[in-house]
Amino acid sequence: MDQFLVVVQDRLAVFFLVSGIEVFKIGIHLQPGCFLTGKTCLLLVAPLFAYLVDAIEHTVTALNYRLVILQTRGRAELEHFYVELIQKNQLDGLIITNLEATTPLIDQLILEGKIVLCNRYRGQTRQTVIGIDEEQASYEGTDLLLQHRHRKIAYCTAKKEIEQDDRFTGFLNAHRVHDCRFDPLHYYTEVRSIADGRRLIQELDLDCPYRPTAFFTNSDEVAAGMVSEAGRLGIPIPDSLSILGFDDQMIASLTQPEITTIRQPIQPMGEQAARQLIGKLEKFEENSDEAAELTTELIIRQTVGYLKGF
């Protein structure tokens, strides 16, 4: 799910309420020295983004800015509309938390210090992104599955296949190191939610010799859906199937069995994104393009293991 996090001007706060295909703009003029205290939160369904927003909001509030949250839901026209608001001087800057590709306008505004990229970027041009090393994190997670002798590992992604995906690159690199071939039939797209995770388990034929023996999922939500449905159907995890999550959300430790996952440093990521953008806007941060290292950690719980009989 794509989110736009918007830092608004001191004197003009602009809310965009998205309903269906219509966008309604409400402008609120503030008196000198006053700041907007409210915010809009439009369907922040993914817990990952909720935690990221919380970290960003705390940081920008401490620096006397206010936050407005805008959501694209993958719609290019909304993305373009929000970005253009900077050129119209209605917004100071944007923190974009999930960008598939840049445009000449976005590239220009990044150079001007008015847009900061955070979390994930899968475009073709090289950009500074405040986030984890997606390739390395994915490599380590996939390596864990391969060390447990899994050779038919499925890969789950929310999007359709794209040319530039560092997470998938790390996944493939681990396969190469272990001299293991990835089966493209095990590349699952449009996987986003608990319901999608349940569906994957429902469609899995355990008697098929070519079926995946492990899943590299794109979120703990998807992994939780898989674990829950496997329990309902009597499929033992990890004896018959291993499942690896991503993010280390709270839900990862609430399932039975608990989910082995890759922890992201969400709070430092949000804080750093907010400080970098405001540093650029206020021109008080000399090295605002430099990002501190954000490292991931494998959290070993109970959903990754050897297949029974190996």
C-alpha cells in the first residue's frame, strides 16, 4: 500500500480527503505563529505504515511542523497531483514511503531537497533512500531457508513483477550461492494481506512433488494468514511447510506457532526521514543526504525448520 506523508507549511494547511475517484481540497489558513494540530489519517491499514507514521509525526511535531497523510493506493494520477502541490507552494515537502518509479518532476524536487524517499524505492534511477538494505535483508532470510534444505522456495510480492526489486535480487543471489534454481512458477504477485496468505495455503497442493516447501513472504500479515490457515487445515508448520515473515510486527509473536521474520528498524527510519526533509527545507543540516545505517535482524521463532523426514 502506497502512502504519502506530507509536511505542510506553517501558514497554510491543506487536507485532501480521498473518496472513490474524487479528491476534495480543504484549505485552512492559520494566523502567524499558529500551527495545525490535527491530522488526517486515511486508511492506514498496514501496521508497518502506522508505526512509520507515528515516528515521523513525533519528529516533525517536535520541530514545529505538522503532518498530513495522503494515500495514493497505487494511483499514478494522485501521486502526480500531490507532487505538483509543492510547485504550487501549497506544501513544503513530501516524504514518500513507497515509490515504484520517479518522474522528471520528482527527480527535480529530490535534488531541490523538497522530497525525501523512505522505506522502499524500486525505480530505475539511482536515489538516496532512507531505509534498510533490502537486498542484504532478503539474502539473509532466504539463506536461512536454504540452510534448512529448502530448495523450492516461493516468493511473495504485493506488486506485479518489476525490473528493479532489490528484495527479489537478494532472494535470487542466495539461490545462486547455494547453487539452487528458482522456479518462476513460485513467484506470487498481488499478495498483500492476511486474506491473501490464507488463500495461498488453501490453493497449496501438499501432494504435488513440485509445490513450494517454504514461503518468503513480503509481510508478517501475509505470513500470519498462512500460519492461521495452515492450523485450521491441520498442516503442521514447519514440519510440512516453512514460512518466513518480514517487518517483525506485533502479530508475528501472537500466532501459533510464532513467526520467524526479518525485523525492520521502523522508528529510526521514520525519525531519520523527518529530520532529513526538515533539515533540507530549513537548510540547517549540512550532511542531510547522509543516512545512518539502518540494519535488519533475523528474529528466529518457530515457523522455519527442516521438512519432516529430511
